Amino acid sequence: MIHRTPPTPRLLAALVLLLAMALPAAALNVDVTQHTLKNGMRVIVIPDRRAPTVTHMVWYRVGSADEPAGKTGLAHYFEHLMFQGTKSIPPAEFSRIIERLGGQDNAFTSFDYTAYYQRIAARHLGRVMAMEAERMQNLQLSQKEVDTEREVIKEERRLRTDNDPRALFGERLRATLYLAHPYRRPVVGWMDDVERLKLKDAMAFYRRHYTPANAIVVIVGDVDPAAALKLAEQHYGKLKNTAEVEERARTAEPPLLTARRVVMRDERIRTPAFQRMWVTPTYRTAKDGAAHAWEVFAEAFGGGSTSLIYRTLVVKEKIATNAGAWYSGEGRDYGEFGVYATPAPGVSPEKLEARIERLLAEVKRDGLPGTDIGHAINVLTAEAVYALDSQFGLARMFGSTLAADGSADDVLKWEERLRAVNTERIKRMLASWALKKHVTGWLLPAADDPGPAKATRQGATKEKETAR
């Protein structure tokens, strides 16, 4: 199994920044063709003729936030099971076939989607489509395979989360940020739930969610759109839906009535770490450009060594060795804004936290300088332009947006909307920010006294995505 570390908040923000943009797209000759098959499957084709290769991705509109109660980890578990056998592909042969064809494949699960991809020579596009269509409806699982893969998932959880205090901290912090919404669940699942997942759970999940009308195919590479759509009709168009696609009903997060606090001590930690998080709108749910304003604000306030929080706490006042902020707005239902910092030697957690609170209050009251906002917009658009150079990035920007129930328009007009953000727009966004309704976390060495950060719960960085 291929192991990949979940993206950091900064990287996740950068992935959202890939959300396309009219000018860079035009500069790179990005031509987007959209089509919906009769069975409801959506197909997106983007030619990129710089190399005779293609990236083919199948996105299912199901992730860990869609799992039944008591079965956390099922979406990620099933991602692993999709690499078992079908009627025509022997068990565990899927990836070996791709490798023999000179390609690469993998998959990943997040809160709102599960995606499978292949990067391969363009002449093999029809072959990988046939293989994906085959496992979409003809997967065959044995009790032994299900039991074996469950042990793999349990070991993955031990290695990636249970044995890593920062991962545990992030898991607890997220579970505290969300009281009712399923974004509080770890993508990999709680160990108790994972241990009880059964073959019947996997097959019921498969029949309900792995159906054409719940899937989006994205193809980027050296292809002719008409020819690619013909292949899609040939291989995917004949598939029948195994279930009616229902509305993704999820428990709404109740309003946060008071601040919450998480303190975790661990003997493996040598340096304290601070993090504070707020629930925010997303690109899908925000109105009047609020998500774009959050994106620009996060970059200007804490996006790097030139940001306001870094200049203030690290360079000028020297009370922190690191400080920053991030915004994650790619979710279907809710997003997050967060700030983080590491106290300098001799600086108490209380002093650093109090200074951050004052800085946030000043920014909410006074806003940000226009020069910082302009610089942030330029940084974000530049990052997006560079990211567009990747077939995988192009495929992912459209697939992740559509799988989270966004639209292609969200992608194509991202830069236009980002460049509309100005000082006044940031001030309006900040005026609606419930600054005191947050979750604060401290990850401390075992012997440290957290001062005002007293709490009995444990809990840190966010886990967004889990790959096989």
C-alpha cells in the first residue's frame, strides 16, 4: 500500500487556490468540455498536449462525512477494498496492471469525496476507463480480503495518528470544533468503529454510493475532447445505477455559544504549540465573496514570513519562533480559519496567547493595510498559476470542487472573484466574524503548566485526507 501524509492546512489552502481562474487558464490554453451521460455520470475533459500522457480521475460524491453513525472510517476502508478483485480483474491486480502499462495509480478519501486516479500514456486511456467501469459495479469481496484490509487500516491508524501526538492533538481539536456535524470525525475513523466494520457494511456502502449518477470523471492530458467523450460513453455510459442518488443530508452544526479549550500534554513534545480555530463559510456556502475575502485575509494575516502575525510576533517582538494562519474553504458544508504559533524560549503560553488575542482584536477593529491585501492577492494568484502546470492539479481542482457539490463556474471565476477583494470587503467580512467563538488548543510538554489554558479534554492540526 502507498502511504501519503495528509496535506497541511497551508497545502490544503493551496489546493483550493488551484480553483482556476480565467486569465491563467486562458494563458495555458485550458479548454474545459463538460458532458453528462444518460446515467447521470458527469465527464470533464481538459486537453493538455505538452506530453503524450493523461491523468484520469474518478470522483465519488461520498466521504467520511457521509458515513452511517457508528461506522466511522468506512469511506476510507472501502477505498482500500476497491483495489481487490472484480469479475475480470484478479484480486490485487488492478495496480499491477497499471504499473505494467507504465502508469501510476492511487486513491484518497476526504470528508466530502473519494477519488481514484491513474497517470498513464494517453493511448491507454480506454483501458483504464474499462478497468474503472468494471470495479464501479463488479467488485467482488471475500471475507478474508475484508478482514485483512481491516487490519491494514487499523495499523495505518496506529502509525499515522495514535503514535503521533500532533496528529492526536489535531484529531481532538477538530472533534471539539464541531459539536454535531460529521466533520468532527477523523477520516481514518475511530478505532472502535473500524474494528467492527464488516463485509455487509462495505457492500451496502458500495451499492449505495458507487453508482454512475454519484460519480464524476475528470480527464486531463493529450486527448481530443470528442474522442475522450466517445470512450466515456463506451465504457461508462452502459453502466446502470445501483441506487437512487439522495440528498446528502447532514446534521447542521449548532451555533457556538461559548469558547472551547483543549489542552493536551505529551512526554514526546518538547516545544509548546498553540492553535485557535473558527468555523467559517466555504466557497460553496459563502455569500457576497466572503470565502474569497477569508482566503485573502488568511494569506495577508498569516501566510508566510512577510505576513502581519509573523512580522509582529516573530520579527518585531520576538515572542514566537513561528506564527501563521490558514483558511480552508473547500468543504461542502463548513470551512475553517485558524491561527497557530510556537512560543519563543522563556515566553509563557499565557503571554503568547494574550498577545495573539490583542492582535486579532486590533485587526478586527482596524482591518489590514491595502498593501498587504494586494500582496496577498498576487501571491495567491501566482501560486495558482504555477499549480496549473500540473495535469494532476488541473484534474483535482475541478474534481474536488464538483464532488463537494460546487460548480465549474466556481473554478473558472475564482481569480476574477479573488481580485474583487479589497480593503472594504475585508472589513465587512471581519465585522461578521464572531471573534470570541472559537476553539483554542495547546499541545504541551508533559511537565508544562498551561496557565489559563486549564482543561480536562485532550486534543490539534487537522486531518483532511487519507490515502491508501
